[in-house]
Amino acid sequence: MPLHDHYPSLSLHIGGRSLQGEGRHVLPVIDPATGNTLGELPLATPADLDLALDEARRAFAVWRQVTPLERGRLLQAIGARIRNHAPALARIVTLEQGKCLREALHEIQNTADTFEWMAEEGKRAYGRIVPARLPATDQHVRLEPIGPVAAFSPWNFPAVLACRKVATALAAGCPVIIKPAEETPGIMLAIARLCEEAGLPPGVLNVVYGEPAEISSRLIASDVIRKVSFTGSVPVGRLLASQAAQHLKKITLELGGHSPVVITGDVDVEQVLRLTLAAKFRNAGQLCLCPTRFFVHESVYDAFAAGLAEGAAALRVGNGLDDTVQMGPLANARRRDAMAAFCDDAQGHGARLLTGGEAPGEQAAGYFWSPTVLADMPGAARAMSEEVFGPLALIRPFSDLDDAMAAANATDYGLAAYAFTRSLEAAHRLEHGLEAGNVSLNTYAVSAPEMPFSGVKHSGLGHEMGTEGLYEHMNVKAVVRAVG
């Protein structure tokens, strides 16, 4: 299917067929930069979900027999097609999610990376031979695909976060029924069609949309589904975990984050500011790994706060399709309202607003919010403990590194943490002392396909990506074979 610059036709994608109309309820899909309707999304009926389950059941019998080598070749072909269509795919992401086009293009490239890495790693699920304790006996451990996967992905990175789940499951030999976010449906549909153009058998990848609670409960309760994967909020993660536990099904959860950044007094402030401006306001701060709570040593606190405010105020906010724009809109009106509430609460507790704190006046439509920097953040402010998920940078000084780490760890979240220092001793303490599944020192780089991605505390269960993520989709079989 050739991709063009227009927004794709919206449908369900089940068993290799596009399903729409036929009396199904629909939802409008809104461009967050303009408020315009991009298309109408058909919602799955119970019969559609049963069809998807039947297709996944049937496909598992076929797909598990395809050799890892052949699965790898097909995933490589999918990655190549995604790269070949990257500009058109990126435009879809920007239209429905809002992020700047160059950020969307980077997401699409990361999506191709994901398929390509899993294409190789899927060949290396070796199992192992165990020396036998009895004569004339062999012992070995096999890794086998767990079965069809029910996957649920969010709207903030609608291509790469969905395809992490898809590529890993496919590499392990598992079919997928994925429910991406209804706010951003077009990109996964476009990628699903590219997958089947590359040769993926019908039914191995099915894409459905609809009422989230109805879809999750029906899929998880089905005997067909053997594994659940979810990226989203903590409350929904708890609900799905309880449903999966009721049916004794393995689940991977990547939940919220509230990432701290500890900055010691020996850093190059200008270099840290340059990296921070790019990382903090990427995707308008709407990412679970977003650096948000900045604990800055008092010796460089004023310089860092002033520099971050100056840089944030200079960012150009607007429609992500404009090449000159540096930050796009928020995804919806709810996120904009949340930013206003966080800012009001922080200032009510004594925080200083250095820049932003309002919707930019020059934007007549869309869900925009100015890049915002709040200094002298008190611990009692809601934004210091609740996930912000927007373009708010919260700064607080410290004098003692142990105090900074204690404050950094003082939330229920533990997804990512960052630190900047030139001291090897401080780096060692921070690496071992920060409570997070992902820790980056002197960089905001995190979450490469070859690295496991997971959270601690309320930020999740299990792993995505890396070898660990692949093994989450496999059963371990211990085999003892005696000579007959």
C-alpha cells in the first residue's frame, strides 16, 4: 500500500482485512494543533473482538512453526519498509499526536530500529544444555513462544511504543492483538498494512479500537490470550494486572514516571542546559521518561534556573508540521487543563514562575501550553509527587548529595532518573542510590532497543525490549531425555 501525505483511512485491521462501517460506532480523531477532525474511527464490537481472537488462535499454529531465521528476515523487511515510508509515516504521527515533524521522523526511525534489532535477537533464544545427573540421560532447556498476546499502547509515542510490543511478540513467535490509543489510530494501521505487504501472514497482527475497559476485559478473559502487555497509567495498570492475575496470565506493565535529575556543582552548566532544553520539552514533555524534577546544587542553581528559563522562553511553539516550530501542542484539552492546575498549585505553595505558566496567546486554536519553568519548588506541591506529563520543569536547590537523592526517590515512581556530575565518586553514589529501572549519567539517552526497559515501585512489572523483553514472551520448558 503506497503511503501519501494525506491521513490514512481509519478502520479495524483483523485477519488481514480492513473493517469499517456496517453500523459500528465511530469516534472523531482530532488534530491537536488545529482542533480539526482528521477522520472517524470505527470501534470494535464484541463480534469483532471474537473474530480477532479466532484469527490470533489460527495464526499461532502457523506463526510458531516459522523458523526464527525466517521470522527475522520478515522483521528486517518490515523495518526496511518503515524506513522507506518514513516521511509519510512521520506526517501521520504529527497530524494526530502533535509533535514536531522532526521528532516524529526520529520516532519512526526508532520504530524501524526496533523491528531490525528484534529480527536479530529472535534468532538467539538459544535455551541451554544442562549436564545430566543420571547416566544415559540428556537435560536441556527450551524456549517456546508463549502464545497470542493482547497489547495496549498509548498516544504519546504511538508508533514506537506500539511496535515495541508488536516486534518483540513477532520475534518470539507470538501473534498480537493490539489496541493502540483511540486518539492516535492512523499510524499503527499504516504500519500494520506495511507489515502484511512485507509478507506477514494474515491474523498474526490484528489492530482493534474501542472502549478500553470492554476490550481489555474481553481479551484478557479469553483462553486464546496467554500474555498481556500494557503501557499507560498506574491505575489502569493495576486493573489489568488484577484481571491477568485472575486468569493466571503473564503481564508486562510499563507505567508512569516522574523522572528526577540531580545536577552537582562541578558540571558545565551550559552543556547541561543545552541537553536539558532538548530533553525536557521534547514531545511537549509528554513522555514517561521526561526529566521533570531538577535537583540542582546551590552553587550552580541560579545560573541553571536562569538559563533554563531563558531557553524555554525562546522556544517557538506551534503546529508541528511547521519546520520552524520547536514544540508542538499537548495531545488534548485535558493535558492543557492539568498544566494550569499544576502551575496554580505550585505557585500557591510558594514556587516562583520564571517563564510560561499559560497558553501562548498567539495560538488561536489547538491544545497549546507554553514551556514552563518553576523554581524553588516546595515538596508539598502536587507537581513534585504527581506525574506532570507536560512541558513543566520543576527546580529545587540542594547542598548535600544524600539529601538530593532522598528527594529524588521520594515518589512512588521509579522509571527513569538522570544525573550530571564530573565526580567519579558522586557518579558511583548516584548510579547505586537512584531508585529507577533506567539511570543515565551525563546524558538523557535512555531506552535503546538493545537495552531492557522496566520500572521499579509503581512504574511497572517485567521488561520491554532487550533480551529480557524477548524472554517475557516465551515459556521455559525443561526437558529430560533418557535413552530408551
